[in-house]
Amino acid sequence: MAAKKKPAKKATKKVTKKAAPRKAAKKPAAKRKPSAAFMKPMNLSEKLAVVLGSKPLPRTEVTKKLWAYIKKNDLQDRKNRRNINADAALKPVFGGKATVNMFEMTKLVSKHLS
């Protein structure tokens, strides 16, 4: 004869006292300060000054003004928008290249900043 199985015990929940939830002290969100290196006015070379003007500008402003110039003169390639077609003023800045990739552009422009 087979032995009878005992009914399975029901799992009982152990009640534990929870600690009172602590409120995390919220710190005011600190605003990010721009890096001083990017904000430092840089002198432009004569070739770059033809396009952007002769006064010293921070790197961030140089990039903004260069993009404004490119868009104003419709210099982005129609098929591949990542390429910039240099006009007569930009060709010396781009080292004589007629077409420059937008990522390569920043490298070439940095040579004209001091």
C-alpha cells in the first residue's frame, strides 16, 4: 500500500517592521558651466577672417558663424548633406579642397585659430 502524502504546508508571510521611509534631501540642480577653454576668445587667421570677420571669437562662436555662412550661401552638398562645397572664400580655409566633410571641417578650421 502506498503511503499517504501529507498536504503541503502553505507559505506564511513573515511580517517585518519597515523603517520609516527617509526623504532624500534634494539639492538644487547645479547648472553646467561651459568649459573655459571653449569660451576663450581666439585670434583668427587672415584667411578665416575673410569669412567670419577680424575680431577674436571663442571656438563655439567660430563654429556657429561658419555654419551660418555655409547655410546662407547654400554650400552644403545637395545629395550628401555632410559634405560642404567650398566657395572662393572658404577654399583657402579648407586647405585648397573643393569639398570637405563636416567633421573634417572643424579639424581644418582649428588650424586657423590661435
